[in-house]
Amino acid sequence: MAGDGPAALPVQLVEQPRLQKLKEMFVSKYGSAPKFYARAPGRVNLIGEHIDYCGYAVLPMAIEQDILIAVEPVQTQVVQLANTNSSYLDFSTSVNNIQINKTKPQWHNYFLCGLKGIQEHFGLNNPTGMNCLLDGTIPPSSGLSSSSALVCCAGLVTLRANGKTLSKVELAEICTKSECYIGTEGGGMDQSISFLAEEGTAKLIEFNPLRATDVRLPSGAAFVIANSCVEMNKAATSHFNIRVMECRLATKLLSKSKGLDWKKTLRLHDVQTKLGVSLEEMLTIVEEVLHPEPYSTEEICKCLGISLEELRSQILSQNIQDVSTFKLYQRAKHVYSEAARVLEFQKICSKAPANALQLLGELMNQSHISCREMYECSCPELDRLVDICLQFGAIGSRLTGAGWGGCIVSMVPTDKLSTFLKNVKKAYYQTDGQRLAGENNSLFATKPGRGALVFVEA
């Protein structure tokens, strides 16, 4: 049940080599044994890119790769963090004075987001200190949500260490809000799937209120993730937050043109709801109201009847005050068309027609074209990788995650899977020494995995 909190499973560590190894490393680091372990999975978004923060439903699934943390609550009010990967430095801080540095999105700051979110939710005056050792198998900056998985896992760890309980939905909502402490204005898909995922099914995730519906993927195809090996860190670049702002500005202009209260209309979904029209009609309205040429800040002010000072203080977020032009037509067009593709994808999965795979593949391909041309969140390596995958038998292929690097996801007929993997490996990874080094975790088929869990030694 989504209403319950994440399960606490008793496990025999001897049957769990990864947990056993983590326990041994923990003991050698801290001189005592962990009391419990928490895991939160990464995710792959099958379709619905850059629309969650606009209020629209998305269709992700959890993957096997995850963040795993071994934890021992301690009497001192200090959190000590260590990572099994020695390139991530140890960190410790007082639990009563959490400072999150937005200028440097280092790994421990994501942990602190989850920690702070739970502390603030419960108003904890004397939170429990903890020794933590983290082990992650999600490739970082790859668009598979390693950062959100870390925020979620930290939230779960803090909840358990302080003897509190919350439902999965509440946890997802708190972790979504608390990730903003690091300066990323995301929408909630990553945190929701991390907590609400169930084995064997993808999920349609809708927002306001948050709810998840099972989506049975068709048999006869596998989903394959391929990493472009171009790293993209959402919190370290402004691309992501500029797109969020362009969608917000498009919302304001569309609202004003239709006589809505534009000051109170925040997301593209709200415009559609208030007008009571279909997504297709919203696309027509975008064509009528917005022009394809970029808008200057002066033109936006003129359209809204406000001063530049008001625009900067009331609408533009802190980190993009210097941006002088915005593409509104393209961004709105992508969001409304992508939102329609998500609903169509779900419909095809539930009706399961004979040509379901072809239809779903077509939607994935259209999604990639829109991400590339309308949202401009692709990059040459992602486009090349999509072309290679389609060339070697993928029915559909698209970037997944924020883009500008990271991964693509392809739908491949099961009977072609082994030759597909071999050919893509050769065409993309073996032509480049750097990519070759990471090829083992760069290309893999995946099935829908389960959501966040707590393990205790049986």
C-alpha cells in the first residue's frame, strides 16, 4: 500500500554479499556495527521529460541500481558520513546546524537535504546523531537520478534513526521539497518513483495530489539504458533552472492573454485546468499566443505590464537574473505535446493492441525529437547514441533524465537483445578509450525494480 511507510525487511547478511561487505567496511571505519540499512533506487523515465515541474504526469520505473546506506544512531549530535568510493571525501557536521552549500553541489550536501527535510517536518529539536557509510551503484550525473536517490535515502535514514514514521507519499513530498535546498527546482518524479516503485511495473505518476498508477509494460521488449558518458549535474549548471523559468514565463503570458489571473498561475498545467481545454487545444493556443522568436526581458515586461524590477524580484529565480532572452513558444509546445504522449503511452500499455511495441516506440522517438528541437536539452553524443540504437534494432529510443548528457533509454525486442547490446557496444563505446573504460555500467537492460526499503539484520 502506498499509504504505508517503506517496508523494514529482516535479512540474513550472509545471503546478501553487498550488505555483508558494507557491514565489514562500516565496522573497520567506525569500530561498531550498523543498526540498520536503507536503500533507495535510481530510476529511468520511459517518457515524460521536463514536464513534472509543469504539473504533468510522467512515466518512470525504478531500476536495480541504488544508493545503500549503513547506519548507526549515536548519542553525540553529530552526523558522520563516509562513502565506499574513496573519491568522495568523508564529512561530518552537527545535526543542529545544517548548512547546505548551493555553490558546490558535493555529495554530502544531497544527504543533508534529506536530513534537513525530515528534521524540519517534525520540528526535531534534538535530532539523533548518526554514523553512516554510503555505497552507490547509480552512475553519477547520468540522468538516472543518483542525487534524488541519495536525498530520499537520507530522508529515510533520518526518519528511522529518530523513531518517526511517514507514508511513502509524505516521504516523497518532503524529499522533493528538500532537494530545493541545493538549488534544483525539480518537479517530484524522481523522489516519487524512488518511494512508490513496485517490482515488475512502471508507474504513471501524477501530481497535486501525488498518486501512482501501475503501468504494465508489454511483453516481448526489454528497456535498455545506455550512458553517453557525458556528465551533467543539474545543480552545477543553469540549463535546467532556465528551462523551469521559461515554462513559468510561458505560463504567465498564456494566462494573461486568456484573461486569467496570471500572477496566481504558476505552471503550464494550471493554464489548461483553468481554461478547461484539452492538450491539443493548448497546443493551438500556444501557436496563437506565443511567437517562435526568443522573448527579451523587455518584451516580457511589456506583455505582462510590469517593470524589469518586478520581473526580477517576483518571477525570476535568484540564479538566473542575468539571462536576457527566453524561448517560450518552444518550451510550451514541448510540454503540452509531451504530456499528451505520456497519456497515450499509458493508454497503449493498458489496451495492449497487437502493434503496441510499434506505437510505443513511435512515441519514444517523437519525445526525443521534441527534447532535441523544442526543449533543446539533448547534446551531440545523446543524438548519436539514439541513432546508433535505432540503427541496431531499437523500436524506440530517447534521452532520459534532464538531458545535456547522461543516458538514453531504448525499447528493444527481446529476441534481438544480445546482438543489439553487442553492436551498440562496438559502435559507441569501443570507438573511444574513455567510454570503453566505463562500458560495463554504461549499457544494460533493466526491469522495473522496487522502491525504497529498510533492512535490519535478522
